[in-house]
Amino acid sequence: MRRWLVLTLVALGGIATAAVAVAATAPSGGDHRSRLGGGGGGRGYFAVVCGFSHGNQDDPIVFFNQPGRSHDHTYFGNTSTKAASTPASLRATGGTTCRLRADTAAYWAPTLYVAGNAIRPLGAIVYYVRRTVEPVQAFPANLEVIAGMATARAAQSSRITYWSCGGRRGGRVVSAEIPSCSSPTLQLVVNFPNCWDGSRLDSADHKSHLAYSTNGVCPSAHPVEVPGLTVQIHYGVTGGPNAELSSGGDFSGHADFVNAWNQPTLERLVDRYLNRSRRGR
């Protein structure tokens, strides 16, 4: 029996969502079965709904302080994200499109184009999931990381990123290519790694300081269990052959995350809902 705590139920572009949704079971680890209310193993998660914020051709991780250097990006969460943004500046600004106001983190992904027109997404749901056997700790403050490959021109692993047509609970078809949906329910899903090396807040490739767990266990070089982020972006379009990402084609799905949360709030949420330290309260 699933138990739900749902705070401030809202409608986001016709999608019934919640500001913070917490379930007694987590989405399945790192593959296309990851979804709200799915999975098993008693591992917890919480989800935060974040509206579209803005778009630009900046990337404060890859091209810091170089405005206009990147392909076009679509931002969620922190409303001030730009080329010169740092975790400290994001936190100081404090503006967010997330329904949970303590989530002032920055999330972004390449912009979707259909027939040459940039698509404004309906919003994103960001899942914080425990994917390991051992308990997790919150991301360290100021962590920066990218998941997926902007340069990919062939299918990436569905463990990392995929497309689908939205639907309630199961039955979704997972595709490496942008599908043609029967209704305007296109989704891009990006899964982040969930094991940290315990020291670096970034790395030269913006990825190697984190790694993915295998069968719920982190590799020895990345021994610190952290939440696995799943960023699910919802578009009110059907997709199809005229759709492509600003980073190139169908296969270049990726997403970026800068931890500019109110850190004590993030730590409490992780402790309570991912590690079950307060289960039953």
C-alpha cells in the first residue's frame, strides 16, 4: 500500500502535480521504470515541481562567465541563472519557479525546437531518489554536475536519458528518438549519477566526480551515496520528425544541476524521506 503526503496540489499545464510529493516506495533505480509512485525496495524519494523560468544561450558550468557561448538552454528553478551565476549568487538571489521555495537550485536542459520554433515547456518534475542499499546524504552545498552528453549523435543508455509520451503510471513507450505522441504529452527524462567521490564539487568534464551505482552499491572511487536526481521535462507538443534539441538532433539529451538549495531544508528532506529516519511522523 502506497502512502502519500501531498502538499499544495496544483495544475501545471493540465498535468496534475504536487509541490512536494512523498511516497513510501521509490521509483525504480536508474532506468525507464523510474516514475512517481513506482519501484520498490522500500527506498524513499520526494519530488519537486518546478515551472519554466527562462531561456538563453548561457551555461554557467561549461562556459562560466561567457554569455552567449552555448547552445540555447531552458531553465527551471532558480530565476537568475546566467553565464556568471555561482552557487552563492543563485542562493543570494533566492528566486525560484519551484513550488517548494527552499529549492533555489538551478536546473537546465537544451531547448526543444519544433519546426524551428523554440518550445516553452509546461514544467519539470525533479525527483530526489534513494537508489542505494545504504542510506544517502544530501548533496554537498555548491555541487555542480552534468548528466548526459550534449555531443551524442547516437542513442545514449536509457539509464541516463530517454524520451517518452506521457501517461498515468505504466504503459509508457521509452524511445532514444523523439517519438510522435498521439497527444501533446512529450517528455524528456534525464537521470543523474548518485555516487560522489567525497571531495570534488566539480571536475574538468563536470561529470567524473560522480558515478552511477550498480545494484544499489557505489563504486569504490565514489563511495559516498547521494540522491539520484531524475529530471522529467514535460512539453505540450506531440514531438515527431520536426522536433530536435538545440544541442543537435534527438540523441543529445542532457541536463545540468547546481546545488543552490537552502541546505538545511535539503538535508531534512533527504533525512526524512530518503532515509526514513522519521517514518510514521
